Amino acid sequence: MRQPMASTVLIAVPLIAVLLVAGCGTGPRDAASTATPPAAAPSVTTAPTPTGTAGSFNPTDIAWLQLTVAMTERLLPVLDLVPTRTTDPAWRRTAAHLAATQRAQLDRAHRLLVEAAAPTTNPHEGHDMPGMVTPAEMTALRSATGTPFNRLLAGHLRAHLAQSVRVAAAEQQSGVQPAAVALAAAVARNGTADLERLDHLDSA
């Protein structure tokens, strides 16, 4: 069913706002080329329970929440592969930690979107955006085991985390809803800490 024009515009405008502010419209999807954001003290942070109202969300808040949901929902199936594709205990622990963090952030984002009375449809459905694993890349992951799988996994995790930190920074700069901005701060801190965790894992 086609959405009314007003709904389409409502979705498109905030999406453009976040992508332009984040500077991530189009570009190479090579995971290895994704730069690591500035380092911060490793810590896992939880965001406060949403407390705003629908009227307190601006377009950037909505766009960032929708993009965060889309990116996280694309990453979780990758993390779910880890127990069956590698026996490395360090990678298994890392994947379990990331999955718990990502699911907690996803739950917060979903709750904020409900609170914002945002459209329930996913405006990013079918889009292979920066930081997202494509269907072809997912097929490659399912076909790999051991060290080759770990190598592919590391590249995709870096791409996702670095892009998540970028768009979270855009939300912190241009968002206005306190709980959404607080969630973005948590995403940025957790993402930076997890990138550092990957650095240690690679150098071990």
C-alpha cells in the first residue's frame, strides 16, 4: 500500500537531516576503509528510560532513531552466527557482549519511536546503507568458519560501530529530545569502547 505523500515527506526530511549532518550519504562500503572514531574511556553505558512526549521530538530525533533501529536489526543476525561459525572464546565473548548492548539500545530506540508516534514502517527497508551488512556479505559470513570468519566479522563490526558513532554524534548535535540525545550519547560511548575492544582482540 502506498503511503500518503505527507507521511513520505515526514520520513524523508528527517532522514536527509541526519545523513547530511553525519556526512554519510553515499560512499564506499568497504568495511576496512571505515575510520575509527576518536578514542574514549571504555565503558558500557545504559541510557535512561524514555520520558519525553511526541511533541518534543524533532525531525533529527526521529530520523536517527529509525536509522539506529535499521542498522541494529541488520547487525544482530551477524552476531547470532558467531557461536556456530567460530570456536574462538574471545570472539564468542565479544559477540555476546555486543549482542547484549545492541539489543538494549534497540529496545530503547523502539520505545522512543513509539513515544514519538513515529511511522511504524521502516523507511530503510531494502537499503544497503553504510555500516549495514548486505545480503551478499551475509552469505559470505555463513560460508566462512574459523579465522576467515573472524576476519570478515571484525571488518563488519568495525564498519557498523564506526557508522553508529558518527550518526549518534549527529543526533547529539542536532537532536532535541532529552532521552533520544541521551541514548545517542550512550551509543557513541559504547561504540567507541567496543571499537577499542576489537583493537585489543586483533592485537592479542
